[in-house]
Amino acid sequence: MLNRTKENYRLRRKKALADLIEFGIEKKLAKGIVDSGKLEVVERIIQDTKKSKSQSPDKRFLKGLRYSRIKHGKVPLYRSLKQQRRDLE
């Protein structure tokens, strides 16, 4: 059971990563987004972005992600990724 759950989670992460790259987000940033947040939240924002059918889905997704992180009391992603980079150095 646990093994199947891990496989399902990995497949969901791969699909989310592929969707973000399809939107036009760089692979490195997309991986950081998928790794940094809850997968359910990222998937929900991806679905909302697909529904909107905007001309620039990458900007729409990033704006939705920023709004979601601020709404839940977290710092915006660009700041948290910079902080992670500083911690690694």
C-alpha cells in the first residue's frame, strides 16, 4: 500500500512538472516550485490556469502561486528560493 502511494505521488509530481514546463516556466524554477510547496495546492493552481486559457499561462500560474502563498502566510516563492540558496552556500 505504501509503495503504491509513493508511486502515485511521484507520478503526480512528474505530471505537475511537465505542466509547468508546458506553460513556459524554466525547468529549474518548475522543480523548485514543485519541491517547495504542497503538491495539492500546485495542482489546483495548474487546473485553474488551464481553465482560464490565458495567453500567458506562465504569468497567470506564478501570480496565482504568489497569491496562494501570501494568503496562507508564507513568503512569496522568489524570496524563499533565494533563502534556500543562501542556506546551501
